[in-house]
Amino acid sequence: MPGLLNADPSFSSRQELLDLQDYPPDGDPGVDSQSHSSVGSAPRSPQSVGADGSAHSAVVSGATSFQGQLCERGHRPTEQESEQLCGWGALRPRALQVFNTPRWVLFFLSVASFLQGLLINGLVNTVVTSIERRFELSSSQTGLIVSSYDIAACVCLAFASYFGGNGHKPRWLGWGMIIMGVGSLVFALPHFTTPPYQVSALQSKDMCSGNSSSLCDVLNEGVFGGSAGKLSQYCLVFMLSQFLHGIGATPLYTLGVTYLDQNVQSSSAPVYIGIFYTAATVGPAVGYLLGGYFLNIFTDIHTTAEVRPDNPLWVGAWWIGFLGGGAVSLLVAVPILSYPRELPGAQEAVSIRESEAHQGKDGGHSSSADPHFGKSLRDMPRCVLLLLKNPTFLFLCLAGASDANLIAAMSTFGPKILEAQFSLSASKAASIFGCLVVPAGGGGTFLGGYIVQRLNLRCRGIIRFCAACCSLSLLSAFVFFVHCPDVPMAGVTAPYHALYYGPQADPDLDSSLDERLTAQCNSNCSCDHQRFSPVCGADRVMYYSPCFAGCSSINLSSSGQVYGDCGCVVANDSAARFALAGKCGNSCRYMPLFLAVFFFCILFTFLTSIPAITATLRCVTERQKSFALGIQWILVRTLGAIPGPIIFGAMVDRSCLLWQDKCGERGSCYLYNNTDMSRFTLIAGIVYKIVATLLFLLASVVYRAPLQSPQSSCESTDPAVDATGGLSFKTPPHDGVIVNKHARDD
């Protein structure tokens, strides 16, 4: 890793930039004053530099701490040098300058992207069900809460990337983290402004007793903290929090990426960006794990819970993660705000970078290179038009949107698919999904950037690499042909035993839920279908609840709750008529195969993320990079991240066998048809992957490289690397060693 991050050591500190720019004044001993030349002057013959790059090594080995030399020699920093120091306003301590390097910028920005992924894509998705139950929110309200983040991001992306791209990027990033931290604190605020959560009146053993009360009657009494009808108003607070999250995170993946790109060599940028996005990928996985842990703690941590975590009425401590994440976000903003507009050595790195921007026929390339272009609001429509007239950029955006449809859909419904196919609990399915995303998603993100850096791929080669990875992920998507048989559920997918069910051989799916679930064995139990608490009978049949299984007793054992005297469970001995709390497992043995192939599907999908971003940065001009990423994120969100879960969710809903009845309103789905779910997932995966592959191929075909750019797609992007792999550089004066005027005399 250190070797990757230090691929271009000649521009890693301010002192090394001075080695290339500042030479000793006339009269300094041991140096010919006539030999001084400024950077950018005509280079000398290559023979003046050793083939082994010894002159370059001498330059790097002679570099010492810039700030230490200023202090020891009494050198007063120039205005340009002062602008490239770390600090807050006039406070620029010498000890702080050790962090003024691209690697430390990468560290703090990676922490910021990790927090964004943890809070927004991890914790929010984990606690949606809990806040829905705690604050009496409908599914449409919670959906609006989740979408508020993307809505705010889409509104702010164009302006933040346009003005921030020409402004002080670290300040935009730092203030963005402050806003995101405040948003997280606002998200946790309702916990401290509402009465304690009371669940005693909602408890019920749900046994076959003949006098079970209706859950709807209990809910109408407003026992959720004594604030019935008022808690749903907190939806506006959560929406405000998500708006702040969206506004704060907007600069991170546009200005943060371009700030890294402009301060390192083009050959090293993919690795830096890859590490940055790897942290963003690992964040949601950690958010799922932390969210699951906090949800096992009762929401009012100072009180004793009257229900267990496996009870449908349980509400966990959903707010802890947002409280901690918000505080850490505010802390991370402090060092980010201290960075200068550009790091030491950034100008030199940009000056030797070779442009690979797509060459159009309308002359837009030259107009965007105007130093005054893009600094006023009236230039914004022209900037958008130039980007949309860049076919390579447009096809890359559409390919990213196609991939984003599938990624957003699978991140939302992936645990649900595992839970339904393999009869897993929600927590176990989420844990398995998180364990897949961390190595496959995080590893693929970093590996994609490393491959681009290692092979020195040019823009066209990067796009072809993306198309190849999409093709491989398309092949692995056929894993969704694998599906497991449905677990038999009495009254839903299988009939009650003929002894109790009567002459009907199969449940009538057109009849009401009560009619399908009621049989002779539970007709006198007064069961309420509002209480869904599945149990697995000794006959390996799943029942809607202990009451619908005809159970009249309960015992606790090491394996959990055991219900006895279950009249609907078929057994020769009455002692064997018992049921265990929870869903029945199935004997499907496809899970290892499914997880192995699904791992590679995730891996190849995330392999394209960093190369696609790198290709986007290279196919536009230097001044358009930040704005191009902003426009790309808008297209990816509006065409991919926002509609993806909605479209895929509608397809998954078509495979539902048993819907929740929320006092006359349809709620969530309790049971899915595994065959239909697998078929719909397969169709979505194939369609999205084929479209993404074709769009990447079109982007490669229409790309027009600059005339001075080498035509080989695998040729080095760094002009400092010659055809033989040897290192060359701008030749220093005479003997190849530049003497630094700030260095101490030994």
C-alpha cells in the first residue's frame, strides 16, 4: 500500500516542489548562477540524466521538511507558499504541516466517505422498520424519508459542483461534513423529545384461549407513549434530517474526488480514488452490523424492556448510531477545513498531465479551456450543454445509471431475497449480506482502481475494461436461476390436514385471510390475523401464529419458546403436537453455491466503479471535472438510484403470497413465492447488465482521443514514464542536482 500511494514521490510535499522551482540566488557558493532555469524551460538532452534515474533520486533524497527550514533559516514564506500551508485563517502552526500531503487528505476524506456510507446507506436502511413502528409511520411516509436524501442531493449537486469546482474545495467539503453531522443529530432528536415507549398494553401471548383481543382495538387506544396521532408528525423531522444529509454529502463525491485527482499524478489517481470509494463501500456494511447491534438494545436504555427483541412490538435503540456518527462527522470537518485550495506540488502535477479529453467537432473544447469560462452563473447552461454534447461522457453516465439501478435495488432487497429463498431470519440474512458486500464490494472497488493504475490504461482502455467486467457480472447474474422450494404454510401454500380442514384440498387464495387460516382445529380459538407470529410445527409445516396452530400452552427451553398442545399439528402422539417459535427452515442445499456465485457478481459489478469514474474525469477538460461529476451524479440518481428500488420493489411485490393486513390497509409482505422472486430478479439483472455493457461499448466507440495522445489504449497515461519503463523528468540544471535555497548548510 505505501508503494501505491507514493507512486509519484516527487510531488508529495511542498519542499520537493521547491526543489524543482526555487534555485539558490546569485552568490551562493558551489552553484553556477548562470545555470539556474525556471520550471517549464526547455529541457536538456536526455543524456544528462542517468538511465537509472540517479539525478531524480538525488533530488528526492535531498528533500527535507519545508516548515522546519523556514523556521531555522528565518525564511519568510511568500504569499503563494502561505496559501499552500495547512491551518485555519491566520493560525498555521508548523506542527500541522506534516499532514499537508495527499495521503493525509486521502485519510480524512476516506473517513468522511465511510461515515456517509455508514449513516445514510447503512443505519438509515437498518432502522426504517423501527422508526416506522415507534412513530406510527406508514410505509409511504418512511419511503418519503429515505427519498428525501436523494432529492436534496439532486437539487444541490449542480450548484455545488459548478461553484465548488472553481472555489476552495476543502472548505466546501468541511462545511458539508458539518451539515451532515447536524443532520445526523437532528435524526436522533425525536428520541429525546417523545415520551417513553410503552408496550405493556400491546403484549399478548396469542394463544388459543377463546378471548383474544383484537390488536386493532389495542392500537386505537394510543398506547405508544400516550401520544397517539401526534408521533406521525415527526416524519417532517426525519425528512429535514435527510435533507441535511443530502446537502452535506453532495460535495463529497464530486469535489472530494476532483481534489484528490488534481493533487496527484494521473497514474496514481485511480488508486487514491479507489481507496476513497472502498471506504464508502465498507461504510454501509459496518452500518448494517452496528445497526443490528443497537437494535438489540431497548430504545429506552435506562428502563427494563417488557418484551424481547424477537417480539414484533420491540423497538431497539435506533438513535445511538446517529448520535455517535453526527459527533464524529463534526470532528472530521475540523482537519478538512484546514487544507489549502491546492496542496504543495499540485501545479507541477497538473502541468505535466496530458489531456485525454474527448475531441468534439464543435469547438467546445477550446471554449471550456478559457480561464474565465465557468466562473459565473450565466456560463452554467453552456457548461451543461458542452457536457451533454460529449457522447463519451453521456454514455458513461447512462451506463452508470443502469448499474446504479441494480446496485440500489440489491442493496435494498438483497437481504430480503436471502431471507425468503433460504428461510433465514432477518438479522441473519442482513449479516450474511453484509459479509458479502465487505470483501466483494470493497475489494472490487479498490481492485478496479489498482488495475487501472498498474496497467497504465488510457481512457479508451479503461472503458473497454468496464465493458469486460460488465460482461462477466452478466454471466454471474444467471445464479438467480437457483431457487429453493417454498416452505409449506398452513392455509397459504398448503392445506391444513384433511382431518381438520374438511373437504377442501387446497386453500382458496381468492378467499379472505381469516377464511383461509381458519380450520376445525382452531375455529374456537378466536385468533386474530393481525398478530403474525409464525411458528414451525413438529410436522414441518409453518403456521401463521401459535393461535392458528391451535396451541394452548407455552414453555421456555434452550431452543427458544416451545408451544404445546397444538391441535392443528399432525402427530401420532399428543406429546409430539408442539411448535417452535419462528419460521421453519428448509432443506435447500443451494445456499453455498448461490453465495459463491453472487460474491463474484458483486465483485465484477464494483470492479467498474473506479475505472468508470476515472474515465469520466479523463474524457472532459480539467476545468469541467468537478461539474462533470456533479452532472453524472444527477443522472445516475434520477435514472438509477431513485427509480431502481421502486421498479425492482414492484417486481418483487408481484411474487408476494401473503400480505399484512393493517386494520383494513395492506402492509408489508409476509411470504413470497421463491420461484417468482428468483425469476423477476434474474430478468432485472440480465436487462440492467446488458444495457450497461452496450453503453460502455458505445462510449468506447465514439471516444475521440486528442491527436497528441498515443493511440494505444494500454499505453501509459503519465508522460514521465517512457516506453522502456524508465523514469524521466524535466532536466535540472547542469549536474542534475537542484540545490534548495532553504536547506541548512552542513
